[in-house]
Amino acid sequence: MTAIESVGSYLPTYRITAQEIGEAWDGFRARGIQEKRVPGADEDAVTMAVAACKDALADASVGRNSLATLIVGTTTPPREEGDIGTTIAEILGLENDIEVSVHTQSTRAGTRALLAAVRADGPALAVAADCPQGDPDDAIDHGAGAGAVAVVTGDSGPTVRQTATYTREFPGTRFRQRGSESVETYDATAYEREAYTTTINGALELLDDVPAALAPTAPDGSLPGRVGRSADVDSVHHLASELGDTGAASPLFGLLAAWDAGEETVAVLGYGAGSSVDAIVIEGALDVDWARPATDISYPEYLRKRGHVLSNGGDH
């Protein structure tokens, strides 16, 4: 396996607070989230992925012409059929012979992309970008954020010490029907918690030893703490409290938070409802700068930017 040479990230400019949403709905339904980032009307998984990739490439010694592979992870591609990986490659100006693949349908897509990059033959670029949404009155939409993280692999930098994957079926914990833009759950909280903790702990038990720091997928700001307690790990890192649920990018944002906190060995845990988990133990750290300026918006502005309400006031 090769090393992680550089990372890059992208966050939308717009931000809305939990208080602003809660005042509109007589309560905020996503646990542990104080604020979140909101994509603009002209932003999607592709535009965010491109921005994060450019950020990662700016710090890499590997040139764009030397990249052998591009891997994209997202649950929110802007179209149901059509290779968004080729679109990203074209915008970035990558070579025509680059191998391109896309992982989707599961929030585990981000760690799937990372694993494919570190296992690739030659320098690779992996990016996870997501902007999930739900119905305006549910916890999923209240917590849904947006953002992207990209990684360039090369010969130097943090390395992957061990990987493990654990799968056990928990149907209905999180899904999006074909043709729909809204993520749904059966809203069985205890069942969802069981699925999350059981599968993540299952992956951790397959490791030779569990690192002192975890960076799990964070659908909200509460679930990651449950994993920490059940695994007896005090250092659990995520950015859901300030970015919201960033879907496939979530565990990679957690890795950035862990590095920012000075962690040297981190288990990145990509959880996909259904359910499967990738555990990726990374040794070493990079200097990171994921913070971006934000512009606060009102709830009516939020509804328009997310397409829940059209700009003329009609329903989406």
C-alpha cells in the first residue's frame, strides 16, 4: 500500500444554525448538531469534489499528469446514470488514460474510495463528496450538511497499517428510493443505534489492536460517542456538530479533525446503512486546514437553496 501524500477539502460558504431551523419547526430534530453547511443552488457533489481535488493537488508533489487512478465516492451524484468520474477528470484536466471509478449508494463510499486509492498501482486521487437531504420536517434534513475531502496518494506521508471490513444486514436503517432526492429511515431510533454500533464494533474487533483515536461516519453528533463508549475509546473525532451530516465525506472529515487534534494513529470508520463498515487504521499525520469562512442564512433562504421551495415561493 502507498502513503497519503496530501489532503484537500471543500465546504460550501452558506451556513445555517440549529436554532434557526428549530425555530421554524418548533424544535431541532438532529442530535448533537449546532450548525451545518449548505450547498448553493449551483453546487453539487461534482463541483464540491472538483474543489477538494484542486486543494489536495495544490499540496502534492505528484503532478496531475502522473496520476494513474481517480476514485469518487458519493451518495448524491447529480444524475442517476452517467459517469460523474469522467466529468471530474475532464474538469481537472487529467490524462485521458487515467482509470476512473465511482462508488455510490452507501455512505461507506468515501472509505471505499480511499481504500481503492491506497491499493492502486501508482499515484491516485480519491475524493468523497456529499450533500444529502431529507424531507424538511425530519431529523435527516435538519442534520444534512455538505462538503468534500480529497486525498492524493504517493510515496511519502501517513500510511495505512491495517484494514478490515464487517458486514451484517440491518435493512431499513437509511435509504433513498429510486427517483427520490430525500433520504429516509424507518425512524426506529434504538434499531438504528444497534445497527451503527454493532457493525462498527464488529469491524474494530477484526483489527489487531484498536487505536486510541476513532474517526467514524457521523450521521449526527450523538452516534459517534456511543461507539467510543462501547469500544472503550475516549478520543472520537467528527465534525458533524459544525458541518452537519456530510455523508460519504463524513469519516474523512473526522480524520482531518483527528489530525488537527494531534492524533498520530487513527481508525477511520466508514459506515454504510444496511449495513457495512470499513475500518482503516492510518499511522502518521498531515497538517490540515479544513476551516472555511461562512455566511449565515435564514431558514427561508435555506429552503430555496436546497430546492424545497422554488424561488417564486412554490413548492418543489
